[in-house]
Amino acid sequence: MGNLIRYGVQLKKKNLINKLIKLGIYKKNNKHLYELTLSELEKEYKNMNTNDLVSNSRGS
């Protein structure tokens, strides 16, 4: 069971890292993305999406 959870966390981290790289984010506070926790990656991705929504609504 523990291995299954660990695999799920690793998979989710990998997907978030790929999404952040596509958005042009490679590091956060001098740390590479792979060094961040899942929670930190989720927070960064959420912040990027929030910033995109704000900038898009201002441009319209």
C-alpha cells in the first residue's frame, strides 16, 4: 500500500513539474522543481494559474 501511495505522489509531482516547465518555471527560490515537495509544487502551479487569470482578465 505504501509503495502505491509513493508512486501516486511521484506521478503527480512529475506531471506538475512538466506543467510548470511548459509555463517557463524551472526553479523556485533557487531550488530546482524536483527538489520541491508535492505541496510546494501544487501551490506554485495554483499561483501561476491565478496569475494567468488575472492578467487575461485585465487584457480583455
